[in-house]
Amino acid sequence: MNSKAIEIFEDKVLVERIKNKLPHLFSIAELESSRAGKIGMEVGSTREKILVALLIYKFGGRNVETQIPITETEVDVRLYGQPLSIKTITGNGGVKVIWTVDAPKALEFFASYTPRCEILLAQIKWDLKEADIKEGVHQGGLFLIPVSVQKKIMSQIGKEKYLKLPKVGTNPRGVEISKEGLLMLLQDRDTKCIEIVWRHSKIDYNPYKRWVDYWKE
């Protein structure tokens, strides 16, 4: 794997920090994105910022380019000039490759798609039961999926099974990697993984406090 991002998975001290801190930080992200007990879609953007902050912490701000034009699909940051896609999912949900409400654009993307950047993916499985873990249910964690693995899996099962298009007649929200494709990506021997025990933190957190404090200054 020709990637700087792999250094995250080889840094033993950082791996332990990720295991300890990521569930807590994602718990805060949910609180910041919640209203009346419901978590809003913006939680995904907040989680992404947390992972970008991890990259900046590890590699330094000048080596993590975050100002990526919106026209560059898939790419969320460039790490040492190399494109990197950042994804977070809860459970075994689908991973969006492109967000669009335009059905023809989704079909055009599907026809021309080929994997071109590594994926840094957090798979969150909150509060799994000990019995499930003992039975072999994977706890989720932080994964690094190389381009070579993406291309291999897509070739093995075909693009039609690897990618999932929105159903005709529905309000399309984009093209995503299928559940079958995702499972194969995560289980591939060349995919790197930091297993994480996802436990919600008990936090007395007020998302408005920092803004109120700002007004007091």
C-alpha cells in the first residue's frame, strides 16, 4: 500500500488514542447534531471533521489539504498531495460514493466510475452486546481501504453488484457501495483496521454553551 495514511495504523501510541478517544468524540458529534432526541444528517459532516483533525494532528496542517473543490467527487482531503476519501457509517449501512438528486447524473457517474482514491472509513457499532462480540460479530472500527482492494472487489462481483443505484421513481440521494461490496472491502486481507469498542460516553454537554460564552467575551 503506497500511502502515508497507513502510518496511522502502524503508530501504536496513536492507535490506542484512537481506540480511547474516537467513541467519545463521535458521542459529542451526535449531541451537537441532535434535536429533540433525533440525530440530524449533519452528524456525518461533524464526524468527517473529527477524522480530518486526526490527520492534521498526525501529519501536520500543511500536509493535509482540506480546500477541495466541490467538483472533485469522492475526494475529501489530499494527504501529501494524494487524494483520500473520508467516510463514516453506523452499522452496515451503505457508503455514499457520490451525493446527487439528479438521476441522469447518477447514471453517468455509474457508467464512468472507477475507484481512484483510498478510503478512510469509520464503521460505528454502538454498544454491541458482549454475547454478540463473543459470537464473532465484528465491532467495527477505523479502516483504510486501498484503491487496489476497491478495484479487485469491483472486478470480482461486477460494477452492478458493487455499486447501488437509487431505485427508479424514488428521490435519489446518490450512488453508494452496496452492502455486499462493503463487507468484502472491510474483510479483505489488505484492508487495514483498528478495531474499536464503541461505547457512548456519558457527557453533560450543552452544544450552545461555547456560543453563549463567546457572547460574554
